[in-house]
Amino acid sequence: MQMAELSGASGVPVATVKFYLRDGLLPPGEPTSATRAAYDESHVRRLRLIRALADVAGLRLDQIRHVLAVVDDESTSCAEALGTALMPRTADAGPDPEARRRVDRLIRRWRWRVGPDSRNRDSLARALSVLDSLEHPMPDEMLDRYAEAMHQVADAEVSSVPTDNRDRAVLHAVVGTLLVEPVLASIRRLAQEEISRRRLTGRLRKGRRPRRPARG
Amino acid sequence: MQMAELSGASGVPVATVKFYLRDGLLPPGEPTSATRAAYDESHVRRLRLIRALADVAGLRLDQIRHVLAVVDDESTSCAEALGTALMPRTADAGPDPEARRRVDRLIRRWRWRVGPDSRNRDSLARALSVLDSLEHPMPDEMLDRYAEAMHQVADAEVSSVPTDNRDRAVLHAVVGTLLVEPVLASIRRLAQEEISRRRLTGRLRKGRRPRRPARG
DNA sequence: CTCCATTGGATAGTGTTACTCTCTAATCTT
DNA sequence: AAGATTAGAGAGTAACACTATCCAATGGAG
């Protein structure tokens, strides 16, 4: 397929596809002449991924470039990809050693092994530090609750990563991390809305709801 | 306190404070003369909140304006605030009725009550639809897992909202929703990194880890 | 073979967002 | 009286993500 068809299949305007090509986000097509190149399904998929990372995960193009580089780099494993590749908000601020220590204690409590250059540690420390500065501190108890919930969730997620093919595995991991984040956030808000509503109507008993869905 | 001190206490440059005042993000100080106004701690807190919503939650200024309007509006309850106020990514795309139906089924399975104009329903549908288009569909089974985890988390969170004071309650709910999102995301990534690492080293047994933190 | 649409490649322009700067006149401090 | 600070208004700027225009080469229709 060539440019017009690629644009049509992906829903991305021709001018923007050219821009992504220039920017190195989209690999070039197979040149068939001086003014023609052939694209294939992989280009369509890549374009859709770029748009999803931008629109749904809210990444900027330089972050998307970084993510794609990791996906394309055959030498990175899933764990490395998860640890270093995904840095959605750049952590530029000061470290705040107190928050950093709290994060390290959390990691130790759960006996997690985390790469020393993992951005996730910094972004968590930063978020906790900001919550402190807003006089809305996060108790360790609540952190552990989050860790428990996320550990369960992550276990199921990692189980669903294909193990046969490295490329598919890393792509699955990256998509499953970055693009599922808004899914989790939305579900959390829906649950908060429900529970908040339930408290208002006087139904104050806790843990009464089934832990498993109805009619499941 | 006046401008210079407000700027110093909040860490926001004078020019930016003036810009926020003009933009209606920061309420004006009490004017003491034609070229002077008095600010107080509430202005410092508001500025810190604005920066946190922008830097940590990634909201744009118009979204922050909307959030602040809800916080300031005495007539909105917590549930309303959670349902409608928080629309971090504007859902402008087409509806995709299939994804919408999946979300409605999820909500019904869990017997959640959701406001008919809740943005959360749309943003979840949009995220699911995008995952489909990436050939990375989200099974209902996994959605239920997420719902279970988020229901547990939300229950603890809503319990921690103060009930005596409406203003503090809504602020707590909004901060606890928007600014805790990156906390959850970071913890999820740390857990994913750990579990992914564990799978690599051949420790394939599931659910072996303590559900409660060590030394807790 | 001619003619016109399409393409690759390059460059320049646009709209949005979030500030940042400059200026003026009034006022405060010393 | 003099220098600094401020409110308020407007213009300027930097980053980002496109979007438009141009050109020469090519491909396909007739």
C-alpha cells in the first residue's frame, strides 16, 4: 500500500504521517522509486499505536519515541521495559529524600526488586511529596493497601503476557501498562462514585458487597 | 501577605501568579489600596493545588479551572464531584456503541449506580475501544478483576474522606482522586516490574507472596 | 506519449497552551 | 523625596503538534 491508503487505513492525515516519518516515529516504507514507497500492515499498526499513546495515555511525542525505541530494541526484556521505558511525566524536580525513603521502605516491605534507575520510584516519591505539601498525606497503611491491590492486578496482567515471542511480549507489556492505566483510573472513579453515593444514602455497612460480580 | 511573599511561599513566580489571577484560577486578594492587595494562607494552598493538578495529575488549566469551580461550589456533593467534575482527557471521539455496552454491562454486573452524565463511563469506553483497535482486547474477566481491586481500594478511600465539613470533604475527594492516580500507577508499575522479573527467574508459582506486607 | 494526480522530501507556517515580559500609574517604605 | 513594589493590562515567547506549500520525479489513464 502507499501513502494515501496508509493514511486512510490508520485515520491519520497524510501530512501527519509524513511528519511522523520525518520525526522517526514511523519507520520508512520500502522505497519502490524516487517518489514512491510501499507501506504494510505494520505501518498501520504503528500509526494506531502512536495515536493511542498520545490520545489515551497522554504521552508526548518524545516520550512515544522513547517507548517505541524500547519496543523495537531486541535486547530489552519485559522487566527492563517496564522499569525504565515508561516515564510518562518527566520527573525534573528535587528528590525530597523523606518521600524517597518512604518509597524505599514500601518496596522493602513488599520485598520487591526494582531496577536502581527505575523511573517509577521517583515518580511515586514525587507524588507522595506533593500530597504532603497539600496537607493531604498518604498513610503507609493506605500505601500498603494500594500495593496489595496492585500486586494482585499485576500478577494477572503479567500472566497474560505471551511468552513465546519476545516482540509481542514487550509490546503487550508496554500497551498493557500505558494504555490500561486510564482503564484502571476510570474504573476506580466509577467505584468511588458508587461508594460515595452509598455512604450518602446511609448504607454505612462496609464490605457488604459481593467481592465477585453478580451473574458472573 | 502581599504578592512577593505569596510568590515566595508558593514557589510560583510573580508573573505567573498574576496570570492565574487574571485567568480566574486564583481568587483576588483583599484590596488594601489601588496598587496593593492582601493574600492569605488560602491563596498559598490554592496555588500549590493548581501546580499539583498541573504537574502531577497532568491537567490543563481549563480543566483545573473546572475542578476548582466544583470545589468552590457549595452545592455540589462528593458523589457529584467524583462523577462529573473530573474529566482529565476530553472524550471528543465517536461513541463506539459496542465498547459503551461493555461498560454498561460491567456497571450492571457490579450493581454500581453511575450518574447518566458521568464522564468516567465515556473515558472507560474510549480506552476499551482503543485497546480493541490495537488488537489488544481486554477480556471481561480482567475488567472484573480490575473492578474488584478498585472497589476494595475505593472503599478504603471513601472511608477516609472527612464527613464533618463539606468543603474539606470535597477537596479531599478531588485530591484523593486526581492526585492519587499517579500514585496508583507508579505502584502498579513497580509491582509489574517485580512480578515480571520473578517470572523471568523461573519462579512461576502464583500467589506465593504474602498478601500482607512483611514486618507490618 | 501526453497529461495530470500522487508521492517523497524539504521548508515554512499555524493554532494552542502556559507562561513571561514590559509598561504605566499608583502607592508604600525609608 | 526617592527608590522599590504593586495592580492591571497588553504584548511577547517557547514548546508542541501538527498543517500547508512547494518542487521535481514518477505512475497511470487515455
